[in-house]
Amino acid sequence: MHLQRDSLSTPSTPTQSSGLEGLITTSEDGTILHLNGRACELLTLDNSQALGKKLHRLFTFYSSEDTAALTAEQTPFQIALQESIHQEVILGIAKDDTFKWFVFHINPRSAENKTGLQISFMDVSKLVNQSHALKDKQHQLQLLVASLNDLVFEVTDMGVFKNYWTNNPSLLFYPPEEFLNKSLTELFPADLAIPTVQLIQNALKLDREFKMEFQSPVEQHKHKWYSLQIKPIHRTQNRVALVVSDITKEIESTEKIRFNEHKFNQAFHFSGLGIALTNLDGYCIESNLTLTKILGYTQEEMAATKFSQNTHPDDVERDTELRKKLIHGDIDSFTIQKRYRHKLGHFVWCSVTIAAVFDNANTPLFLIVQVQDISESKKNIEILKRQKIESDLVKIDLETKVRQLEEFANILAHNLKGPLSNMPMLIDELKISKDEKVRTDFLDLLTISTEQLTETLHDLGEILELRSNKSLVFENCDFQLVYHKVKQQYMEEIQLKNATILTEFNVKQIHYPKIYLESILSNLISNSLRFTAAGKAPHIEIRTSLEDDGTLLTVKDNGLGINLPKYKSQLFMFKKVFHRGFESKGIGLFLTRYQIESLGGKIDVQSEPNEGSVFSVKFLERK
């Protein structure tokens, strides 16, 4: 490694040495043969320590360019011995965690055909350290200038441009060099140049900075805006630094912000929605007139209001939960329907949309609350719901009546057809028969047909009486009381069969015709007591529970059960009997279904042979 001479001023030859220089002579292999007292002082060595040793064994030498440690082969002493050339170089040695720097003059010398070195050196630590400091400052200045997007001019007190620095020569509408040695009045219109010169002179006079903004005076750059900072240069009496920055984007951004603020203010104050700005705790910061009309409070009263205080108690928990999620950034916004207390005391239904406003650090600042009065809509929806329920009930009623009329027609066609068709034939036979025994048999058959016809007409009369009952009285029926009344009718059979009946009335009352409820419960309990296996005590469970659209009554027994795959389609039909050997006309379930369905309810059954049955009655209450 060949080291070039440093630019510092040093003695050119060892013959010019003075008492400030250290002197060292070496043999042809670099071993120290002699060193003077100054050399010992500069290197902090004893004569005995150094003699007979090589310099690179005593010290590690460092380059002044980059403070890199040099190997023995890289030292200029070794190079001078090998190449027999003169070397002049600055090297450093480490002392107490700092560097001491020396300028070395290395000259080969010959004696008795042997080549050695004569070395003179001086301490130049102060100069080297100053040089390094200057280089560091130059580097920092270069980094600073490279990081600037501004244009800096040096300008006289009369406004003449003398120098410039910039990392962006295209910043202005003229190249920077075109400003040099020209005055502001030459380059700019008077309305811009004269105020700028006055600010320059004031900055020098008052020793303070001034700032101004101006729009480009060049027609094709009219959209450009600049900031001009005028700073006195304190080492001179008549110079300032003009720092020019392009602020076009900032101006456009500011104008956009102003425009958006104007739009927001217009939308805020003249919106058809009630709008409020609240802090994170829910206190009103500002509200518009529409909100005061919705809630009845003045803007001053709103400013002292916390919205949760006027929220319906049933709506507070959900509202608070959503606000927390909004503030934590879990959701962007939310909309809920809630009730606010009006100043007059009543509650107003509102659709409320809330969003949070965050700063650049994503910290929530405040909430924007939009409120729409939906009380009228809520009222209309409730009316529509009631009307729909009423229309559904009418539809169910009509469908039930149509089906009942069809069933009634079928009953007339089947149950009356047989007896009526037999009677004329039997009468004709009685007229022509002379045999008393035959006449007696025909009279018996005629009697049976008459009785069947009478029974059918009686049953149909009961059905018609149900259909014609226009004065059904709806009242609050207590299930427990109705059950006790029905139970009394069957006490003898309950005791005779050792039956147990359990009740669990989770729904205590129902608004229903009591006469129908008694009949329904009577028929279901009667069937559970009647259709039981011999030697098996009846066990009946009666329960009520609340359903979404009404009340459910269930009657469960352990009786004979029904073969539903075989009989389900006939289960609630007129005069259908599914168990032989029991006293039953097959009309009880038919009447029960009729009573339930005529008021919009439904009846169903789950059953298996010998496993019992569960009858479920859904009451559709009318209030």
C-alpha cells in the first residue's frame, strides 16, 4: 500500500529538522539502531525499550485517511526498505483511547553496502484533528444541503443576488444562476420586489427574521405559491439569506380544508337530520337546530347534556357497548334505533348513526352523531303489524270456515244419506208385507235408521250452534281454576281408575272464551281417562308454556295411543273412532278442533300404539 503525502505543511527533508523532531535510524531489516531524546518523548519510550526492536513491533500504526490499522507490510517503513524510496506520510498511534498523529519523513540510507532508514517525525495531532473536524462539518453540510428541497440565496441589503445553494435547481420559474448579480427590482414586478427589499432592510436593521408568501409573477406559473424566509447573516453587515420554499401543495391543501370545513358547516347546520358533536364521554359539544326540534331542548341546554342521561333505560347498555367498540377502533360506525327522552317527558324513537373522528396518531378526538326522528314510522309500522295480524286472523278464520263448510257438506252427504235412503225402502216394505214377523223386523230397522238420523241431526245441531254463536265472551281465564272445575266432572272416574294428574301452568292466564277452554280441556282429559289399558292406572300431565305467537297447552297420557300412520288423516274428523270396545261417538275431537281453529289456533298430536299420546293446543290470543 503506497501512501501519498498529506496536504499539511511539513519539513521537506530530515536535514531541516529542529529540536521539535524525533530522529530514528534503523538497520536494513528495520531494527532500531538509534533514536534521540525527542523521539523517546514523542513516542513515550525508553531508549532501552526501543533499541534492537522494529517499529511495527512496538506500535500499531493507523492511516490518517480512514484510521484503519496498517499491517507490517503496509507500513511506509517496510515499503521504503523494500523499494529504497523516500516516503512522507502522516500516521497515527493509539494512546489512552485517542490517536496521536505524526508526520514521518522516511529516507533510505546506505552504509557499507547495507541499506537502512533515517526517519524524522513531528507531532501534528492538532492539525490532523482540526482537518478531521473540518471534513466532518463539510460532510454534515453536504448531507444538510442534499436533504433540502429549498433554494437558498445570499442577497445584499439592496436586493442583489450574490450566491445560491439548492438541491433542486428546478424549484423556481428561472434557473438559479439567472438570479446572480441581478437585483429583485430587475427580476420581479414592483409590487413584489419593493416590499421584499424593505423586509430585507428591516431584517438587517432589527436583526430578526421575516417571512412572506407570494404567488408566482410569471403567467405560465400562476398556480405556484412560494414561502420566502429572510434571515440576517450575522458575519456580515449587509447580507441576508433568502430561503425559498414551494408551498403550492400546502396552499392547495389549506384551501381544500377550508372548502371541506365550509361544506361540513353547511351540512351540519342546515341538514334535515339532527346532528351533534360529542366528546368521548357522550357530552354534547355542538348541535344543530334540527336536533333541538327533535328533542325539544335549546342548543344551550344540549351543550350541558350527556346523551346517555336522556336515553331510554332499555337502550343504554347496547348504545354504550357499541360506543366503546367505536372508540377502540373495532368498528368504523354503527346505526341503532333507540329512544330519547323529549324535554316534555315523552320518548322519541330515533335512528342514530355514530362515527368517530381520529387524529393522525389514530387517537379518537370526538364523535359525530346523526339523529333521525322515526316516531311516526314506528307508529305506522305498529299499525301495519296489527293490521297484518288482523288480516291473518281473518284469513285463517275464512279458511277454517270454508274447510268446516266442506266437512259439514260431507257429513250431510255421508251420515244422512244412509238412514234417509233406507227409510223409504223400509216404509214400502211395511206397506206390502203381510207377515207380522217381517213387519216387526222392518219396524226395528226403521227405528234404528230413525235413531241414527236423530243422533246425527243432534250432533249437527251442536256444530251449527257453535257456528252461530256470535256472542262469545273473551275474558281472562285462569288455567288452574278452569282445570279444577273440569276435574270435578271426572272425580268418580279418576278415583275408580286410580288416575294421577300432574299440572304445571307456566302461563297462568289466557284471554279466551271460558266456555271453549273448559270444553277443550274436558274433551282432552276425558279421552286420556277413557282410552287406557286394563289394569294400568292412567297418568296425565298438563302443562302450559309461552310461545312466540301465543300460548301452548299440552296434555300427555300413558294410554292406548293411536296408530298415526294409519289414522292421522282421519283423527279430527266427524264420528271417527279408533279404538273398539269403548263408549265413544267420535265427535269430541272434532268439536275440540272446531273450537280451537275457529279462533285461529291449532291442535296436533304425537302418539304411538300402547305408548300414550301428547295433544298440543296452540292458542292465538286476541286482546
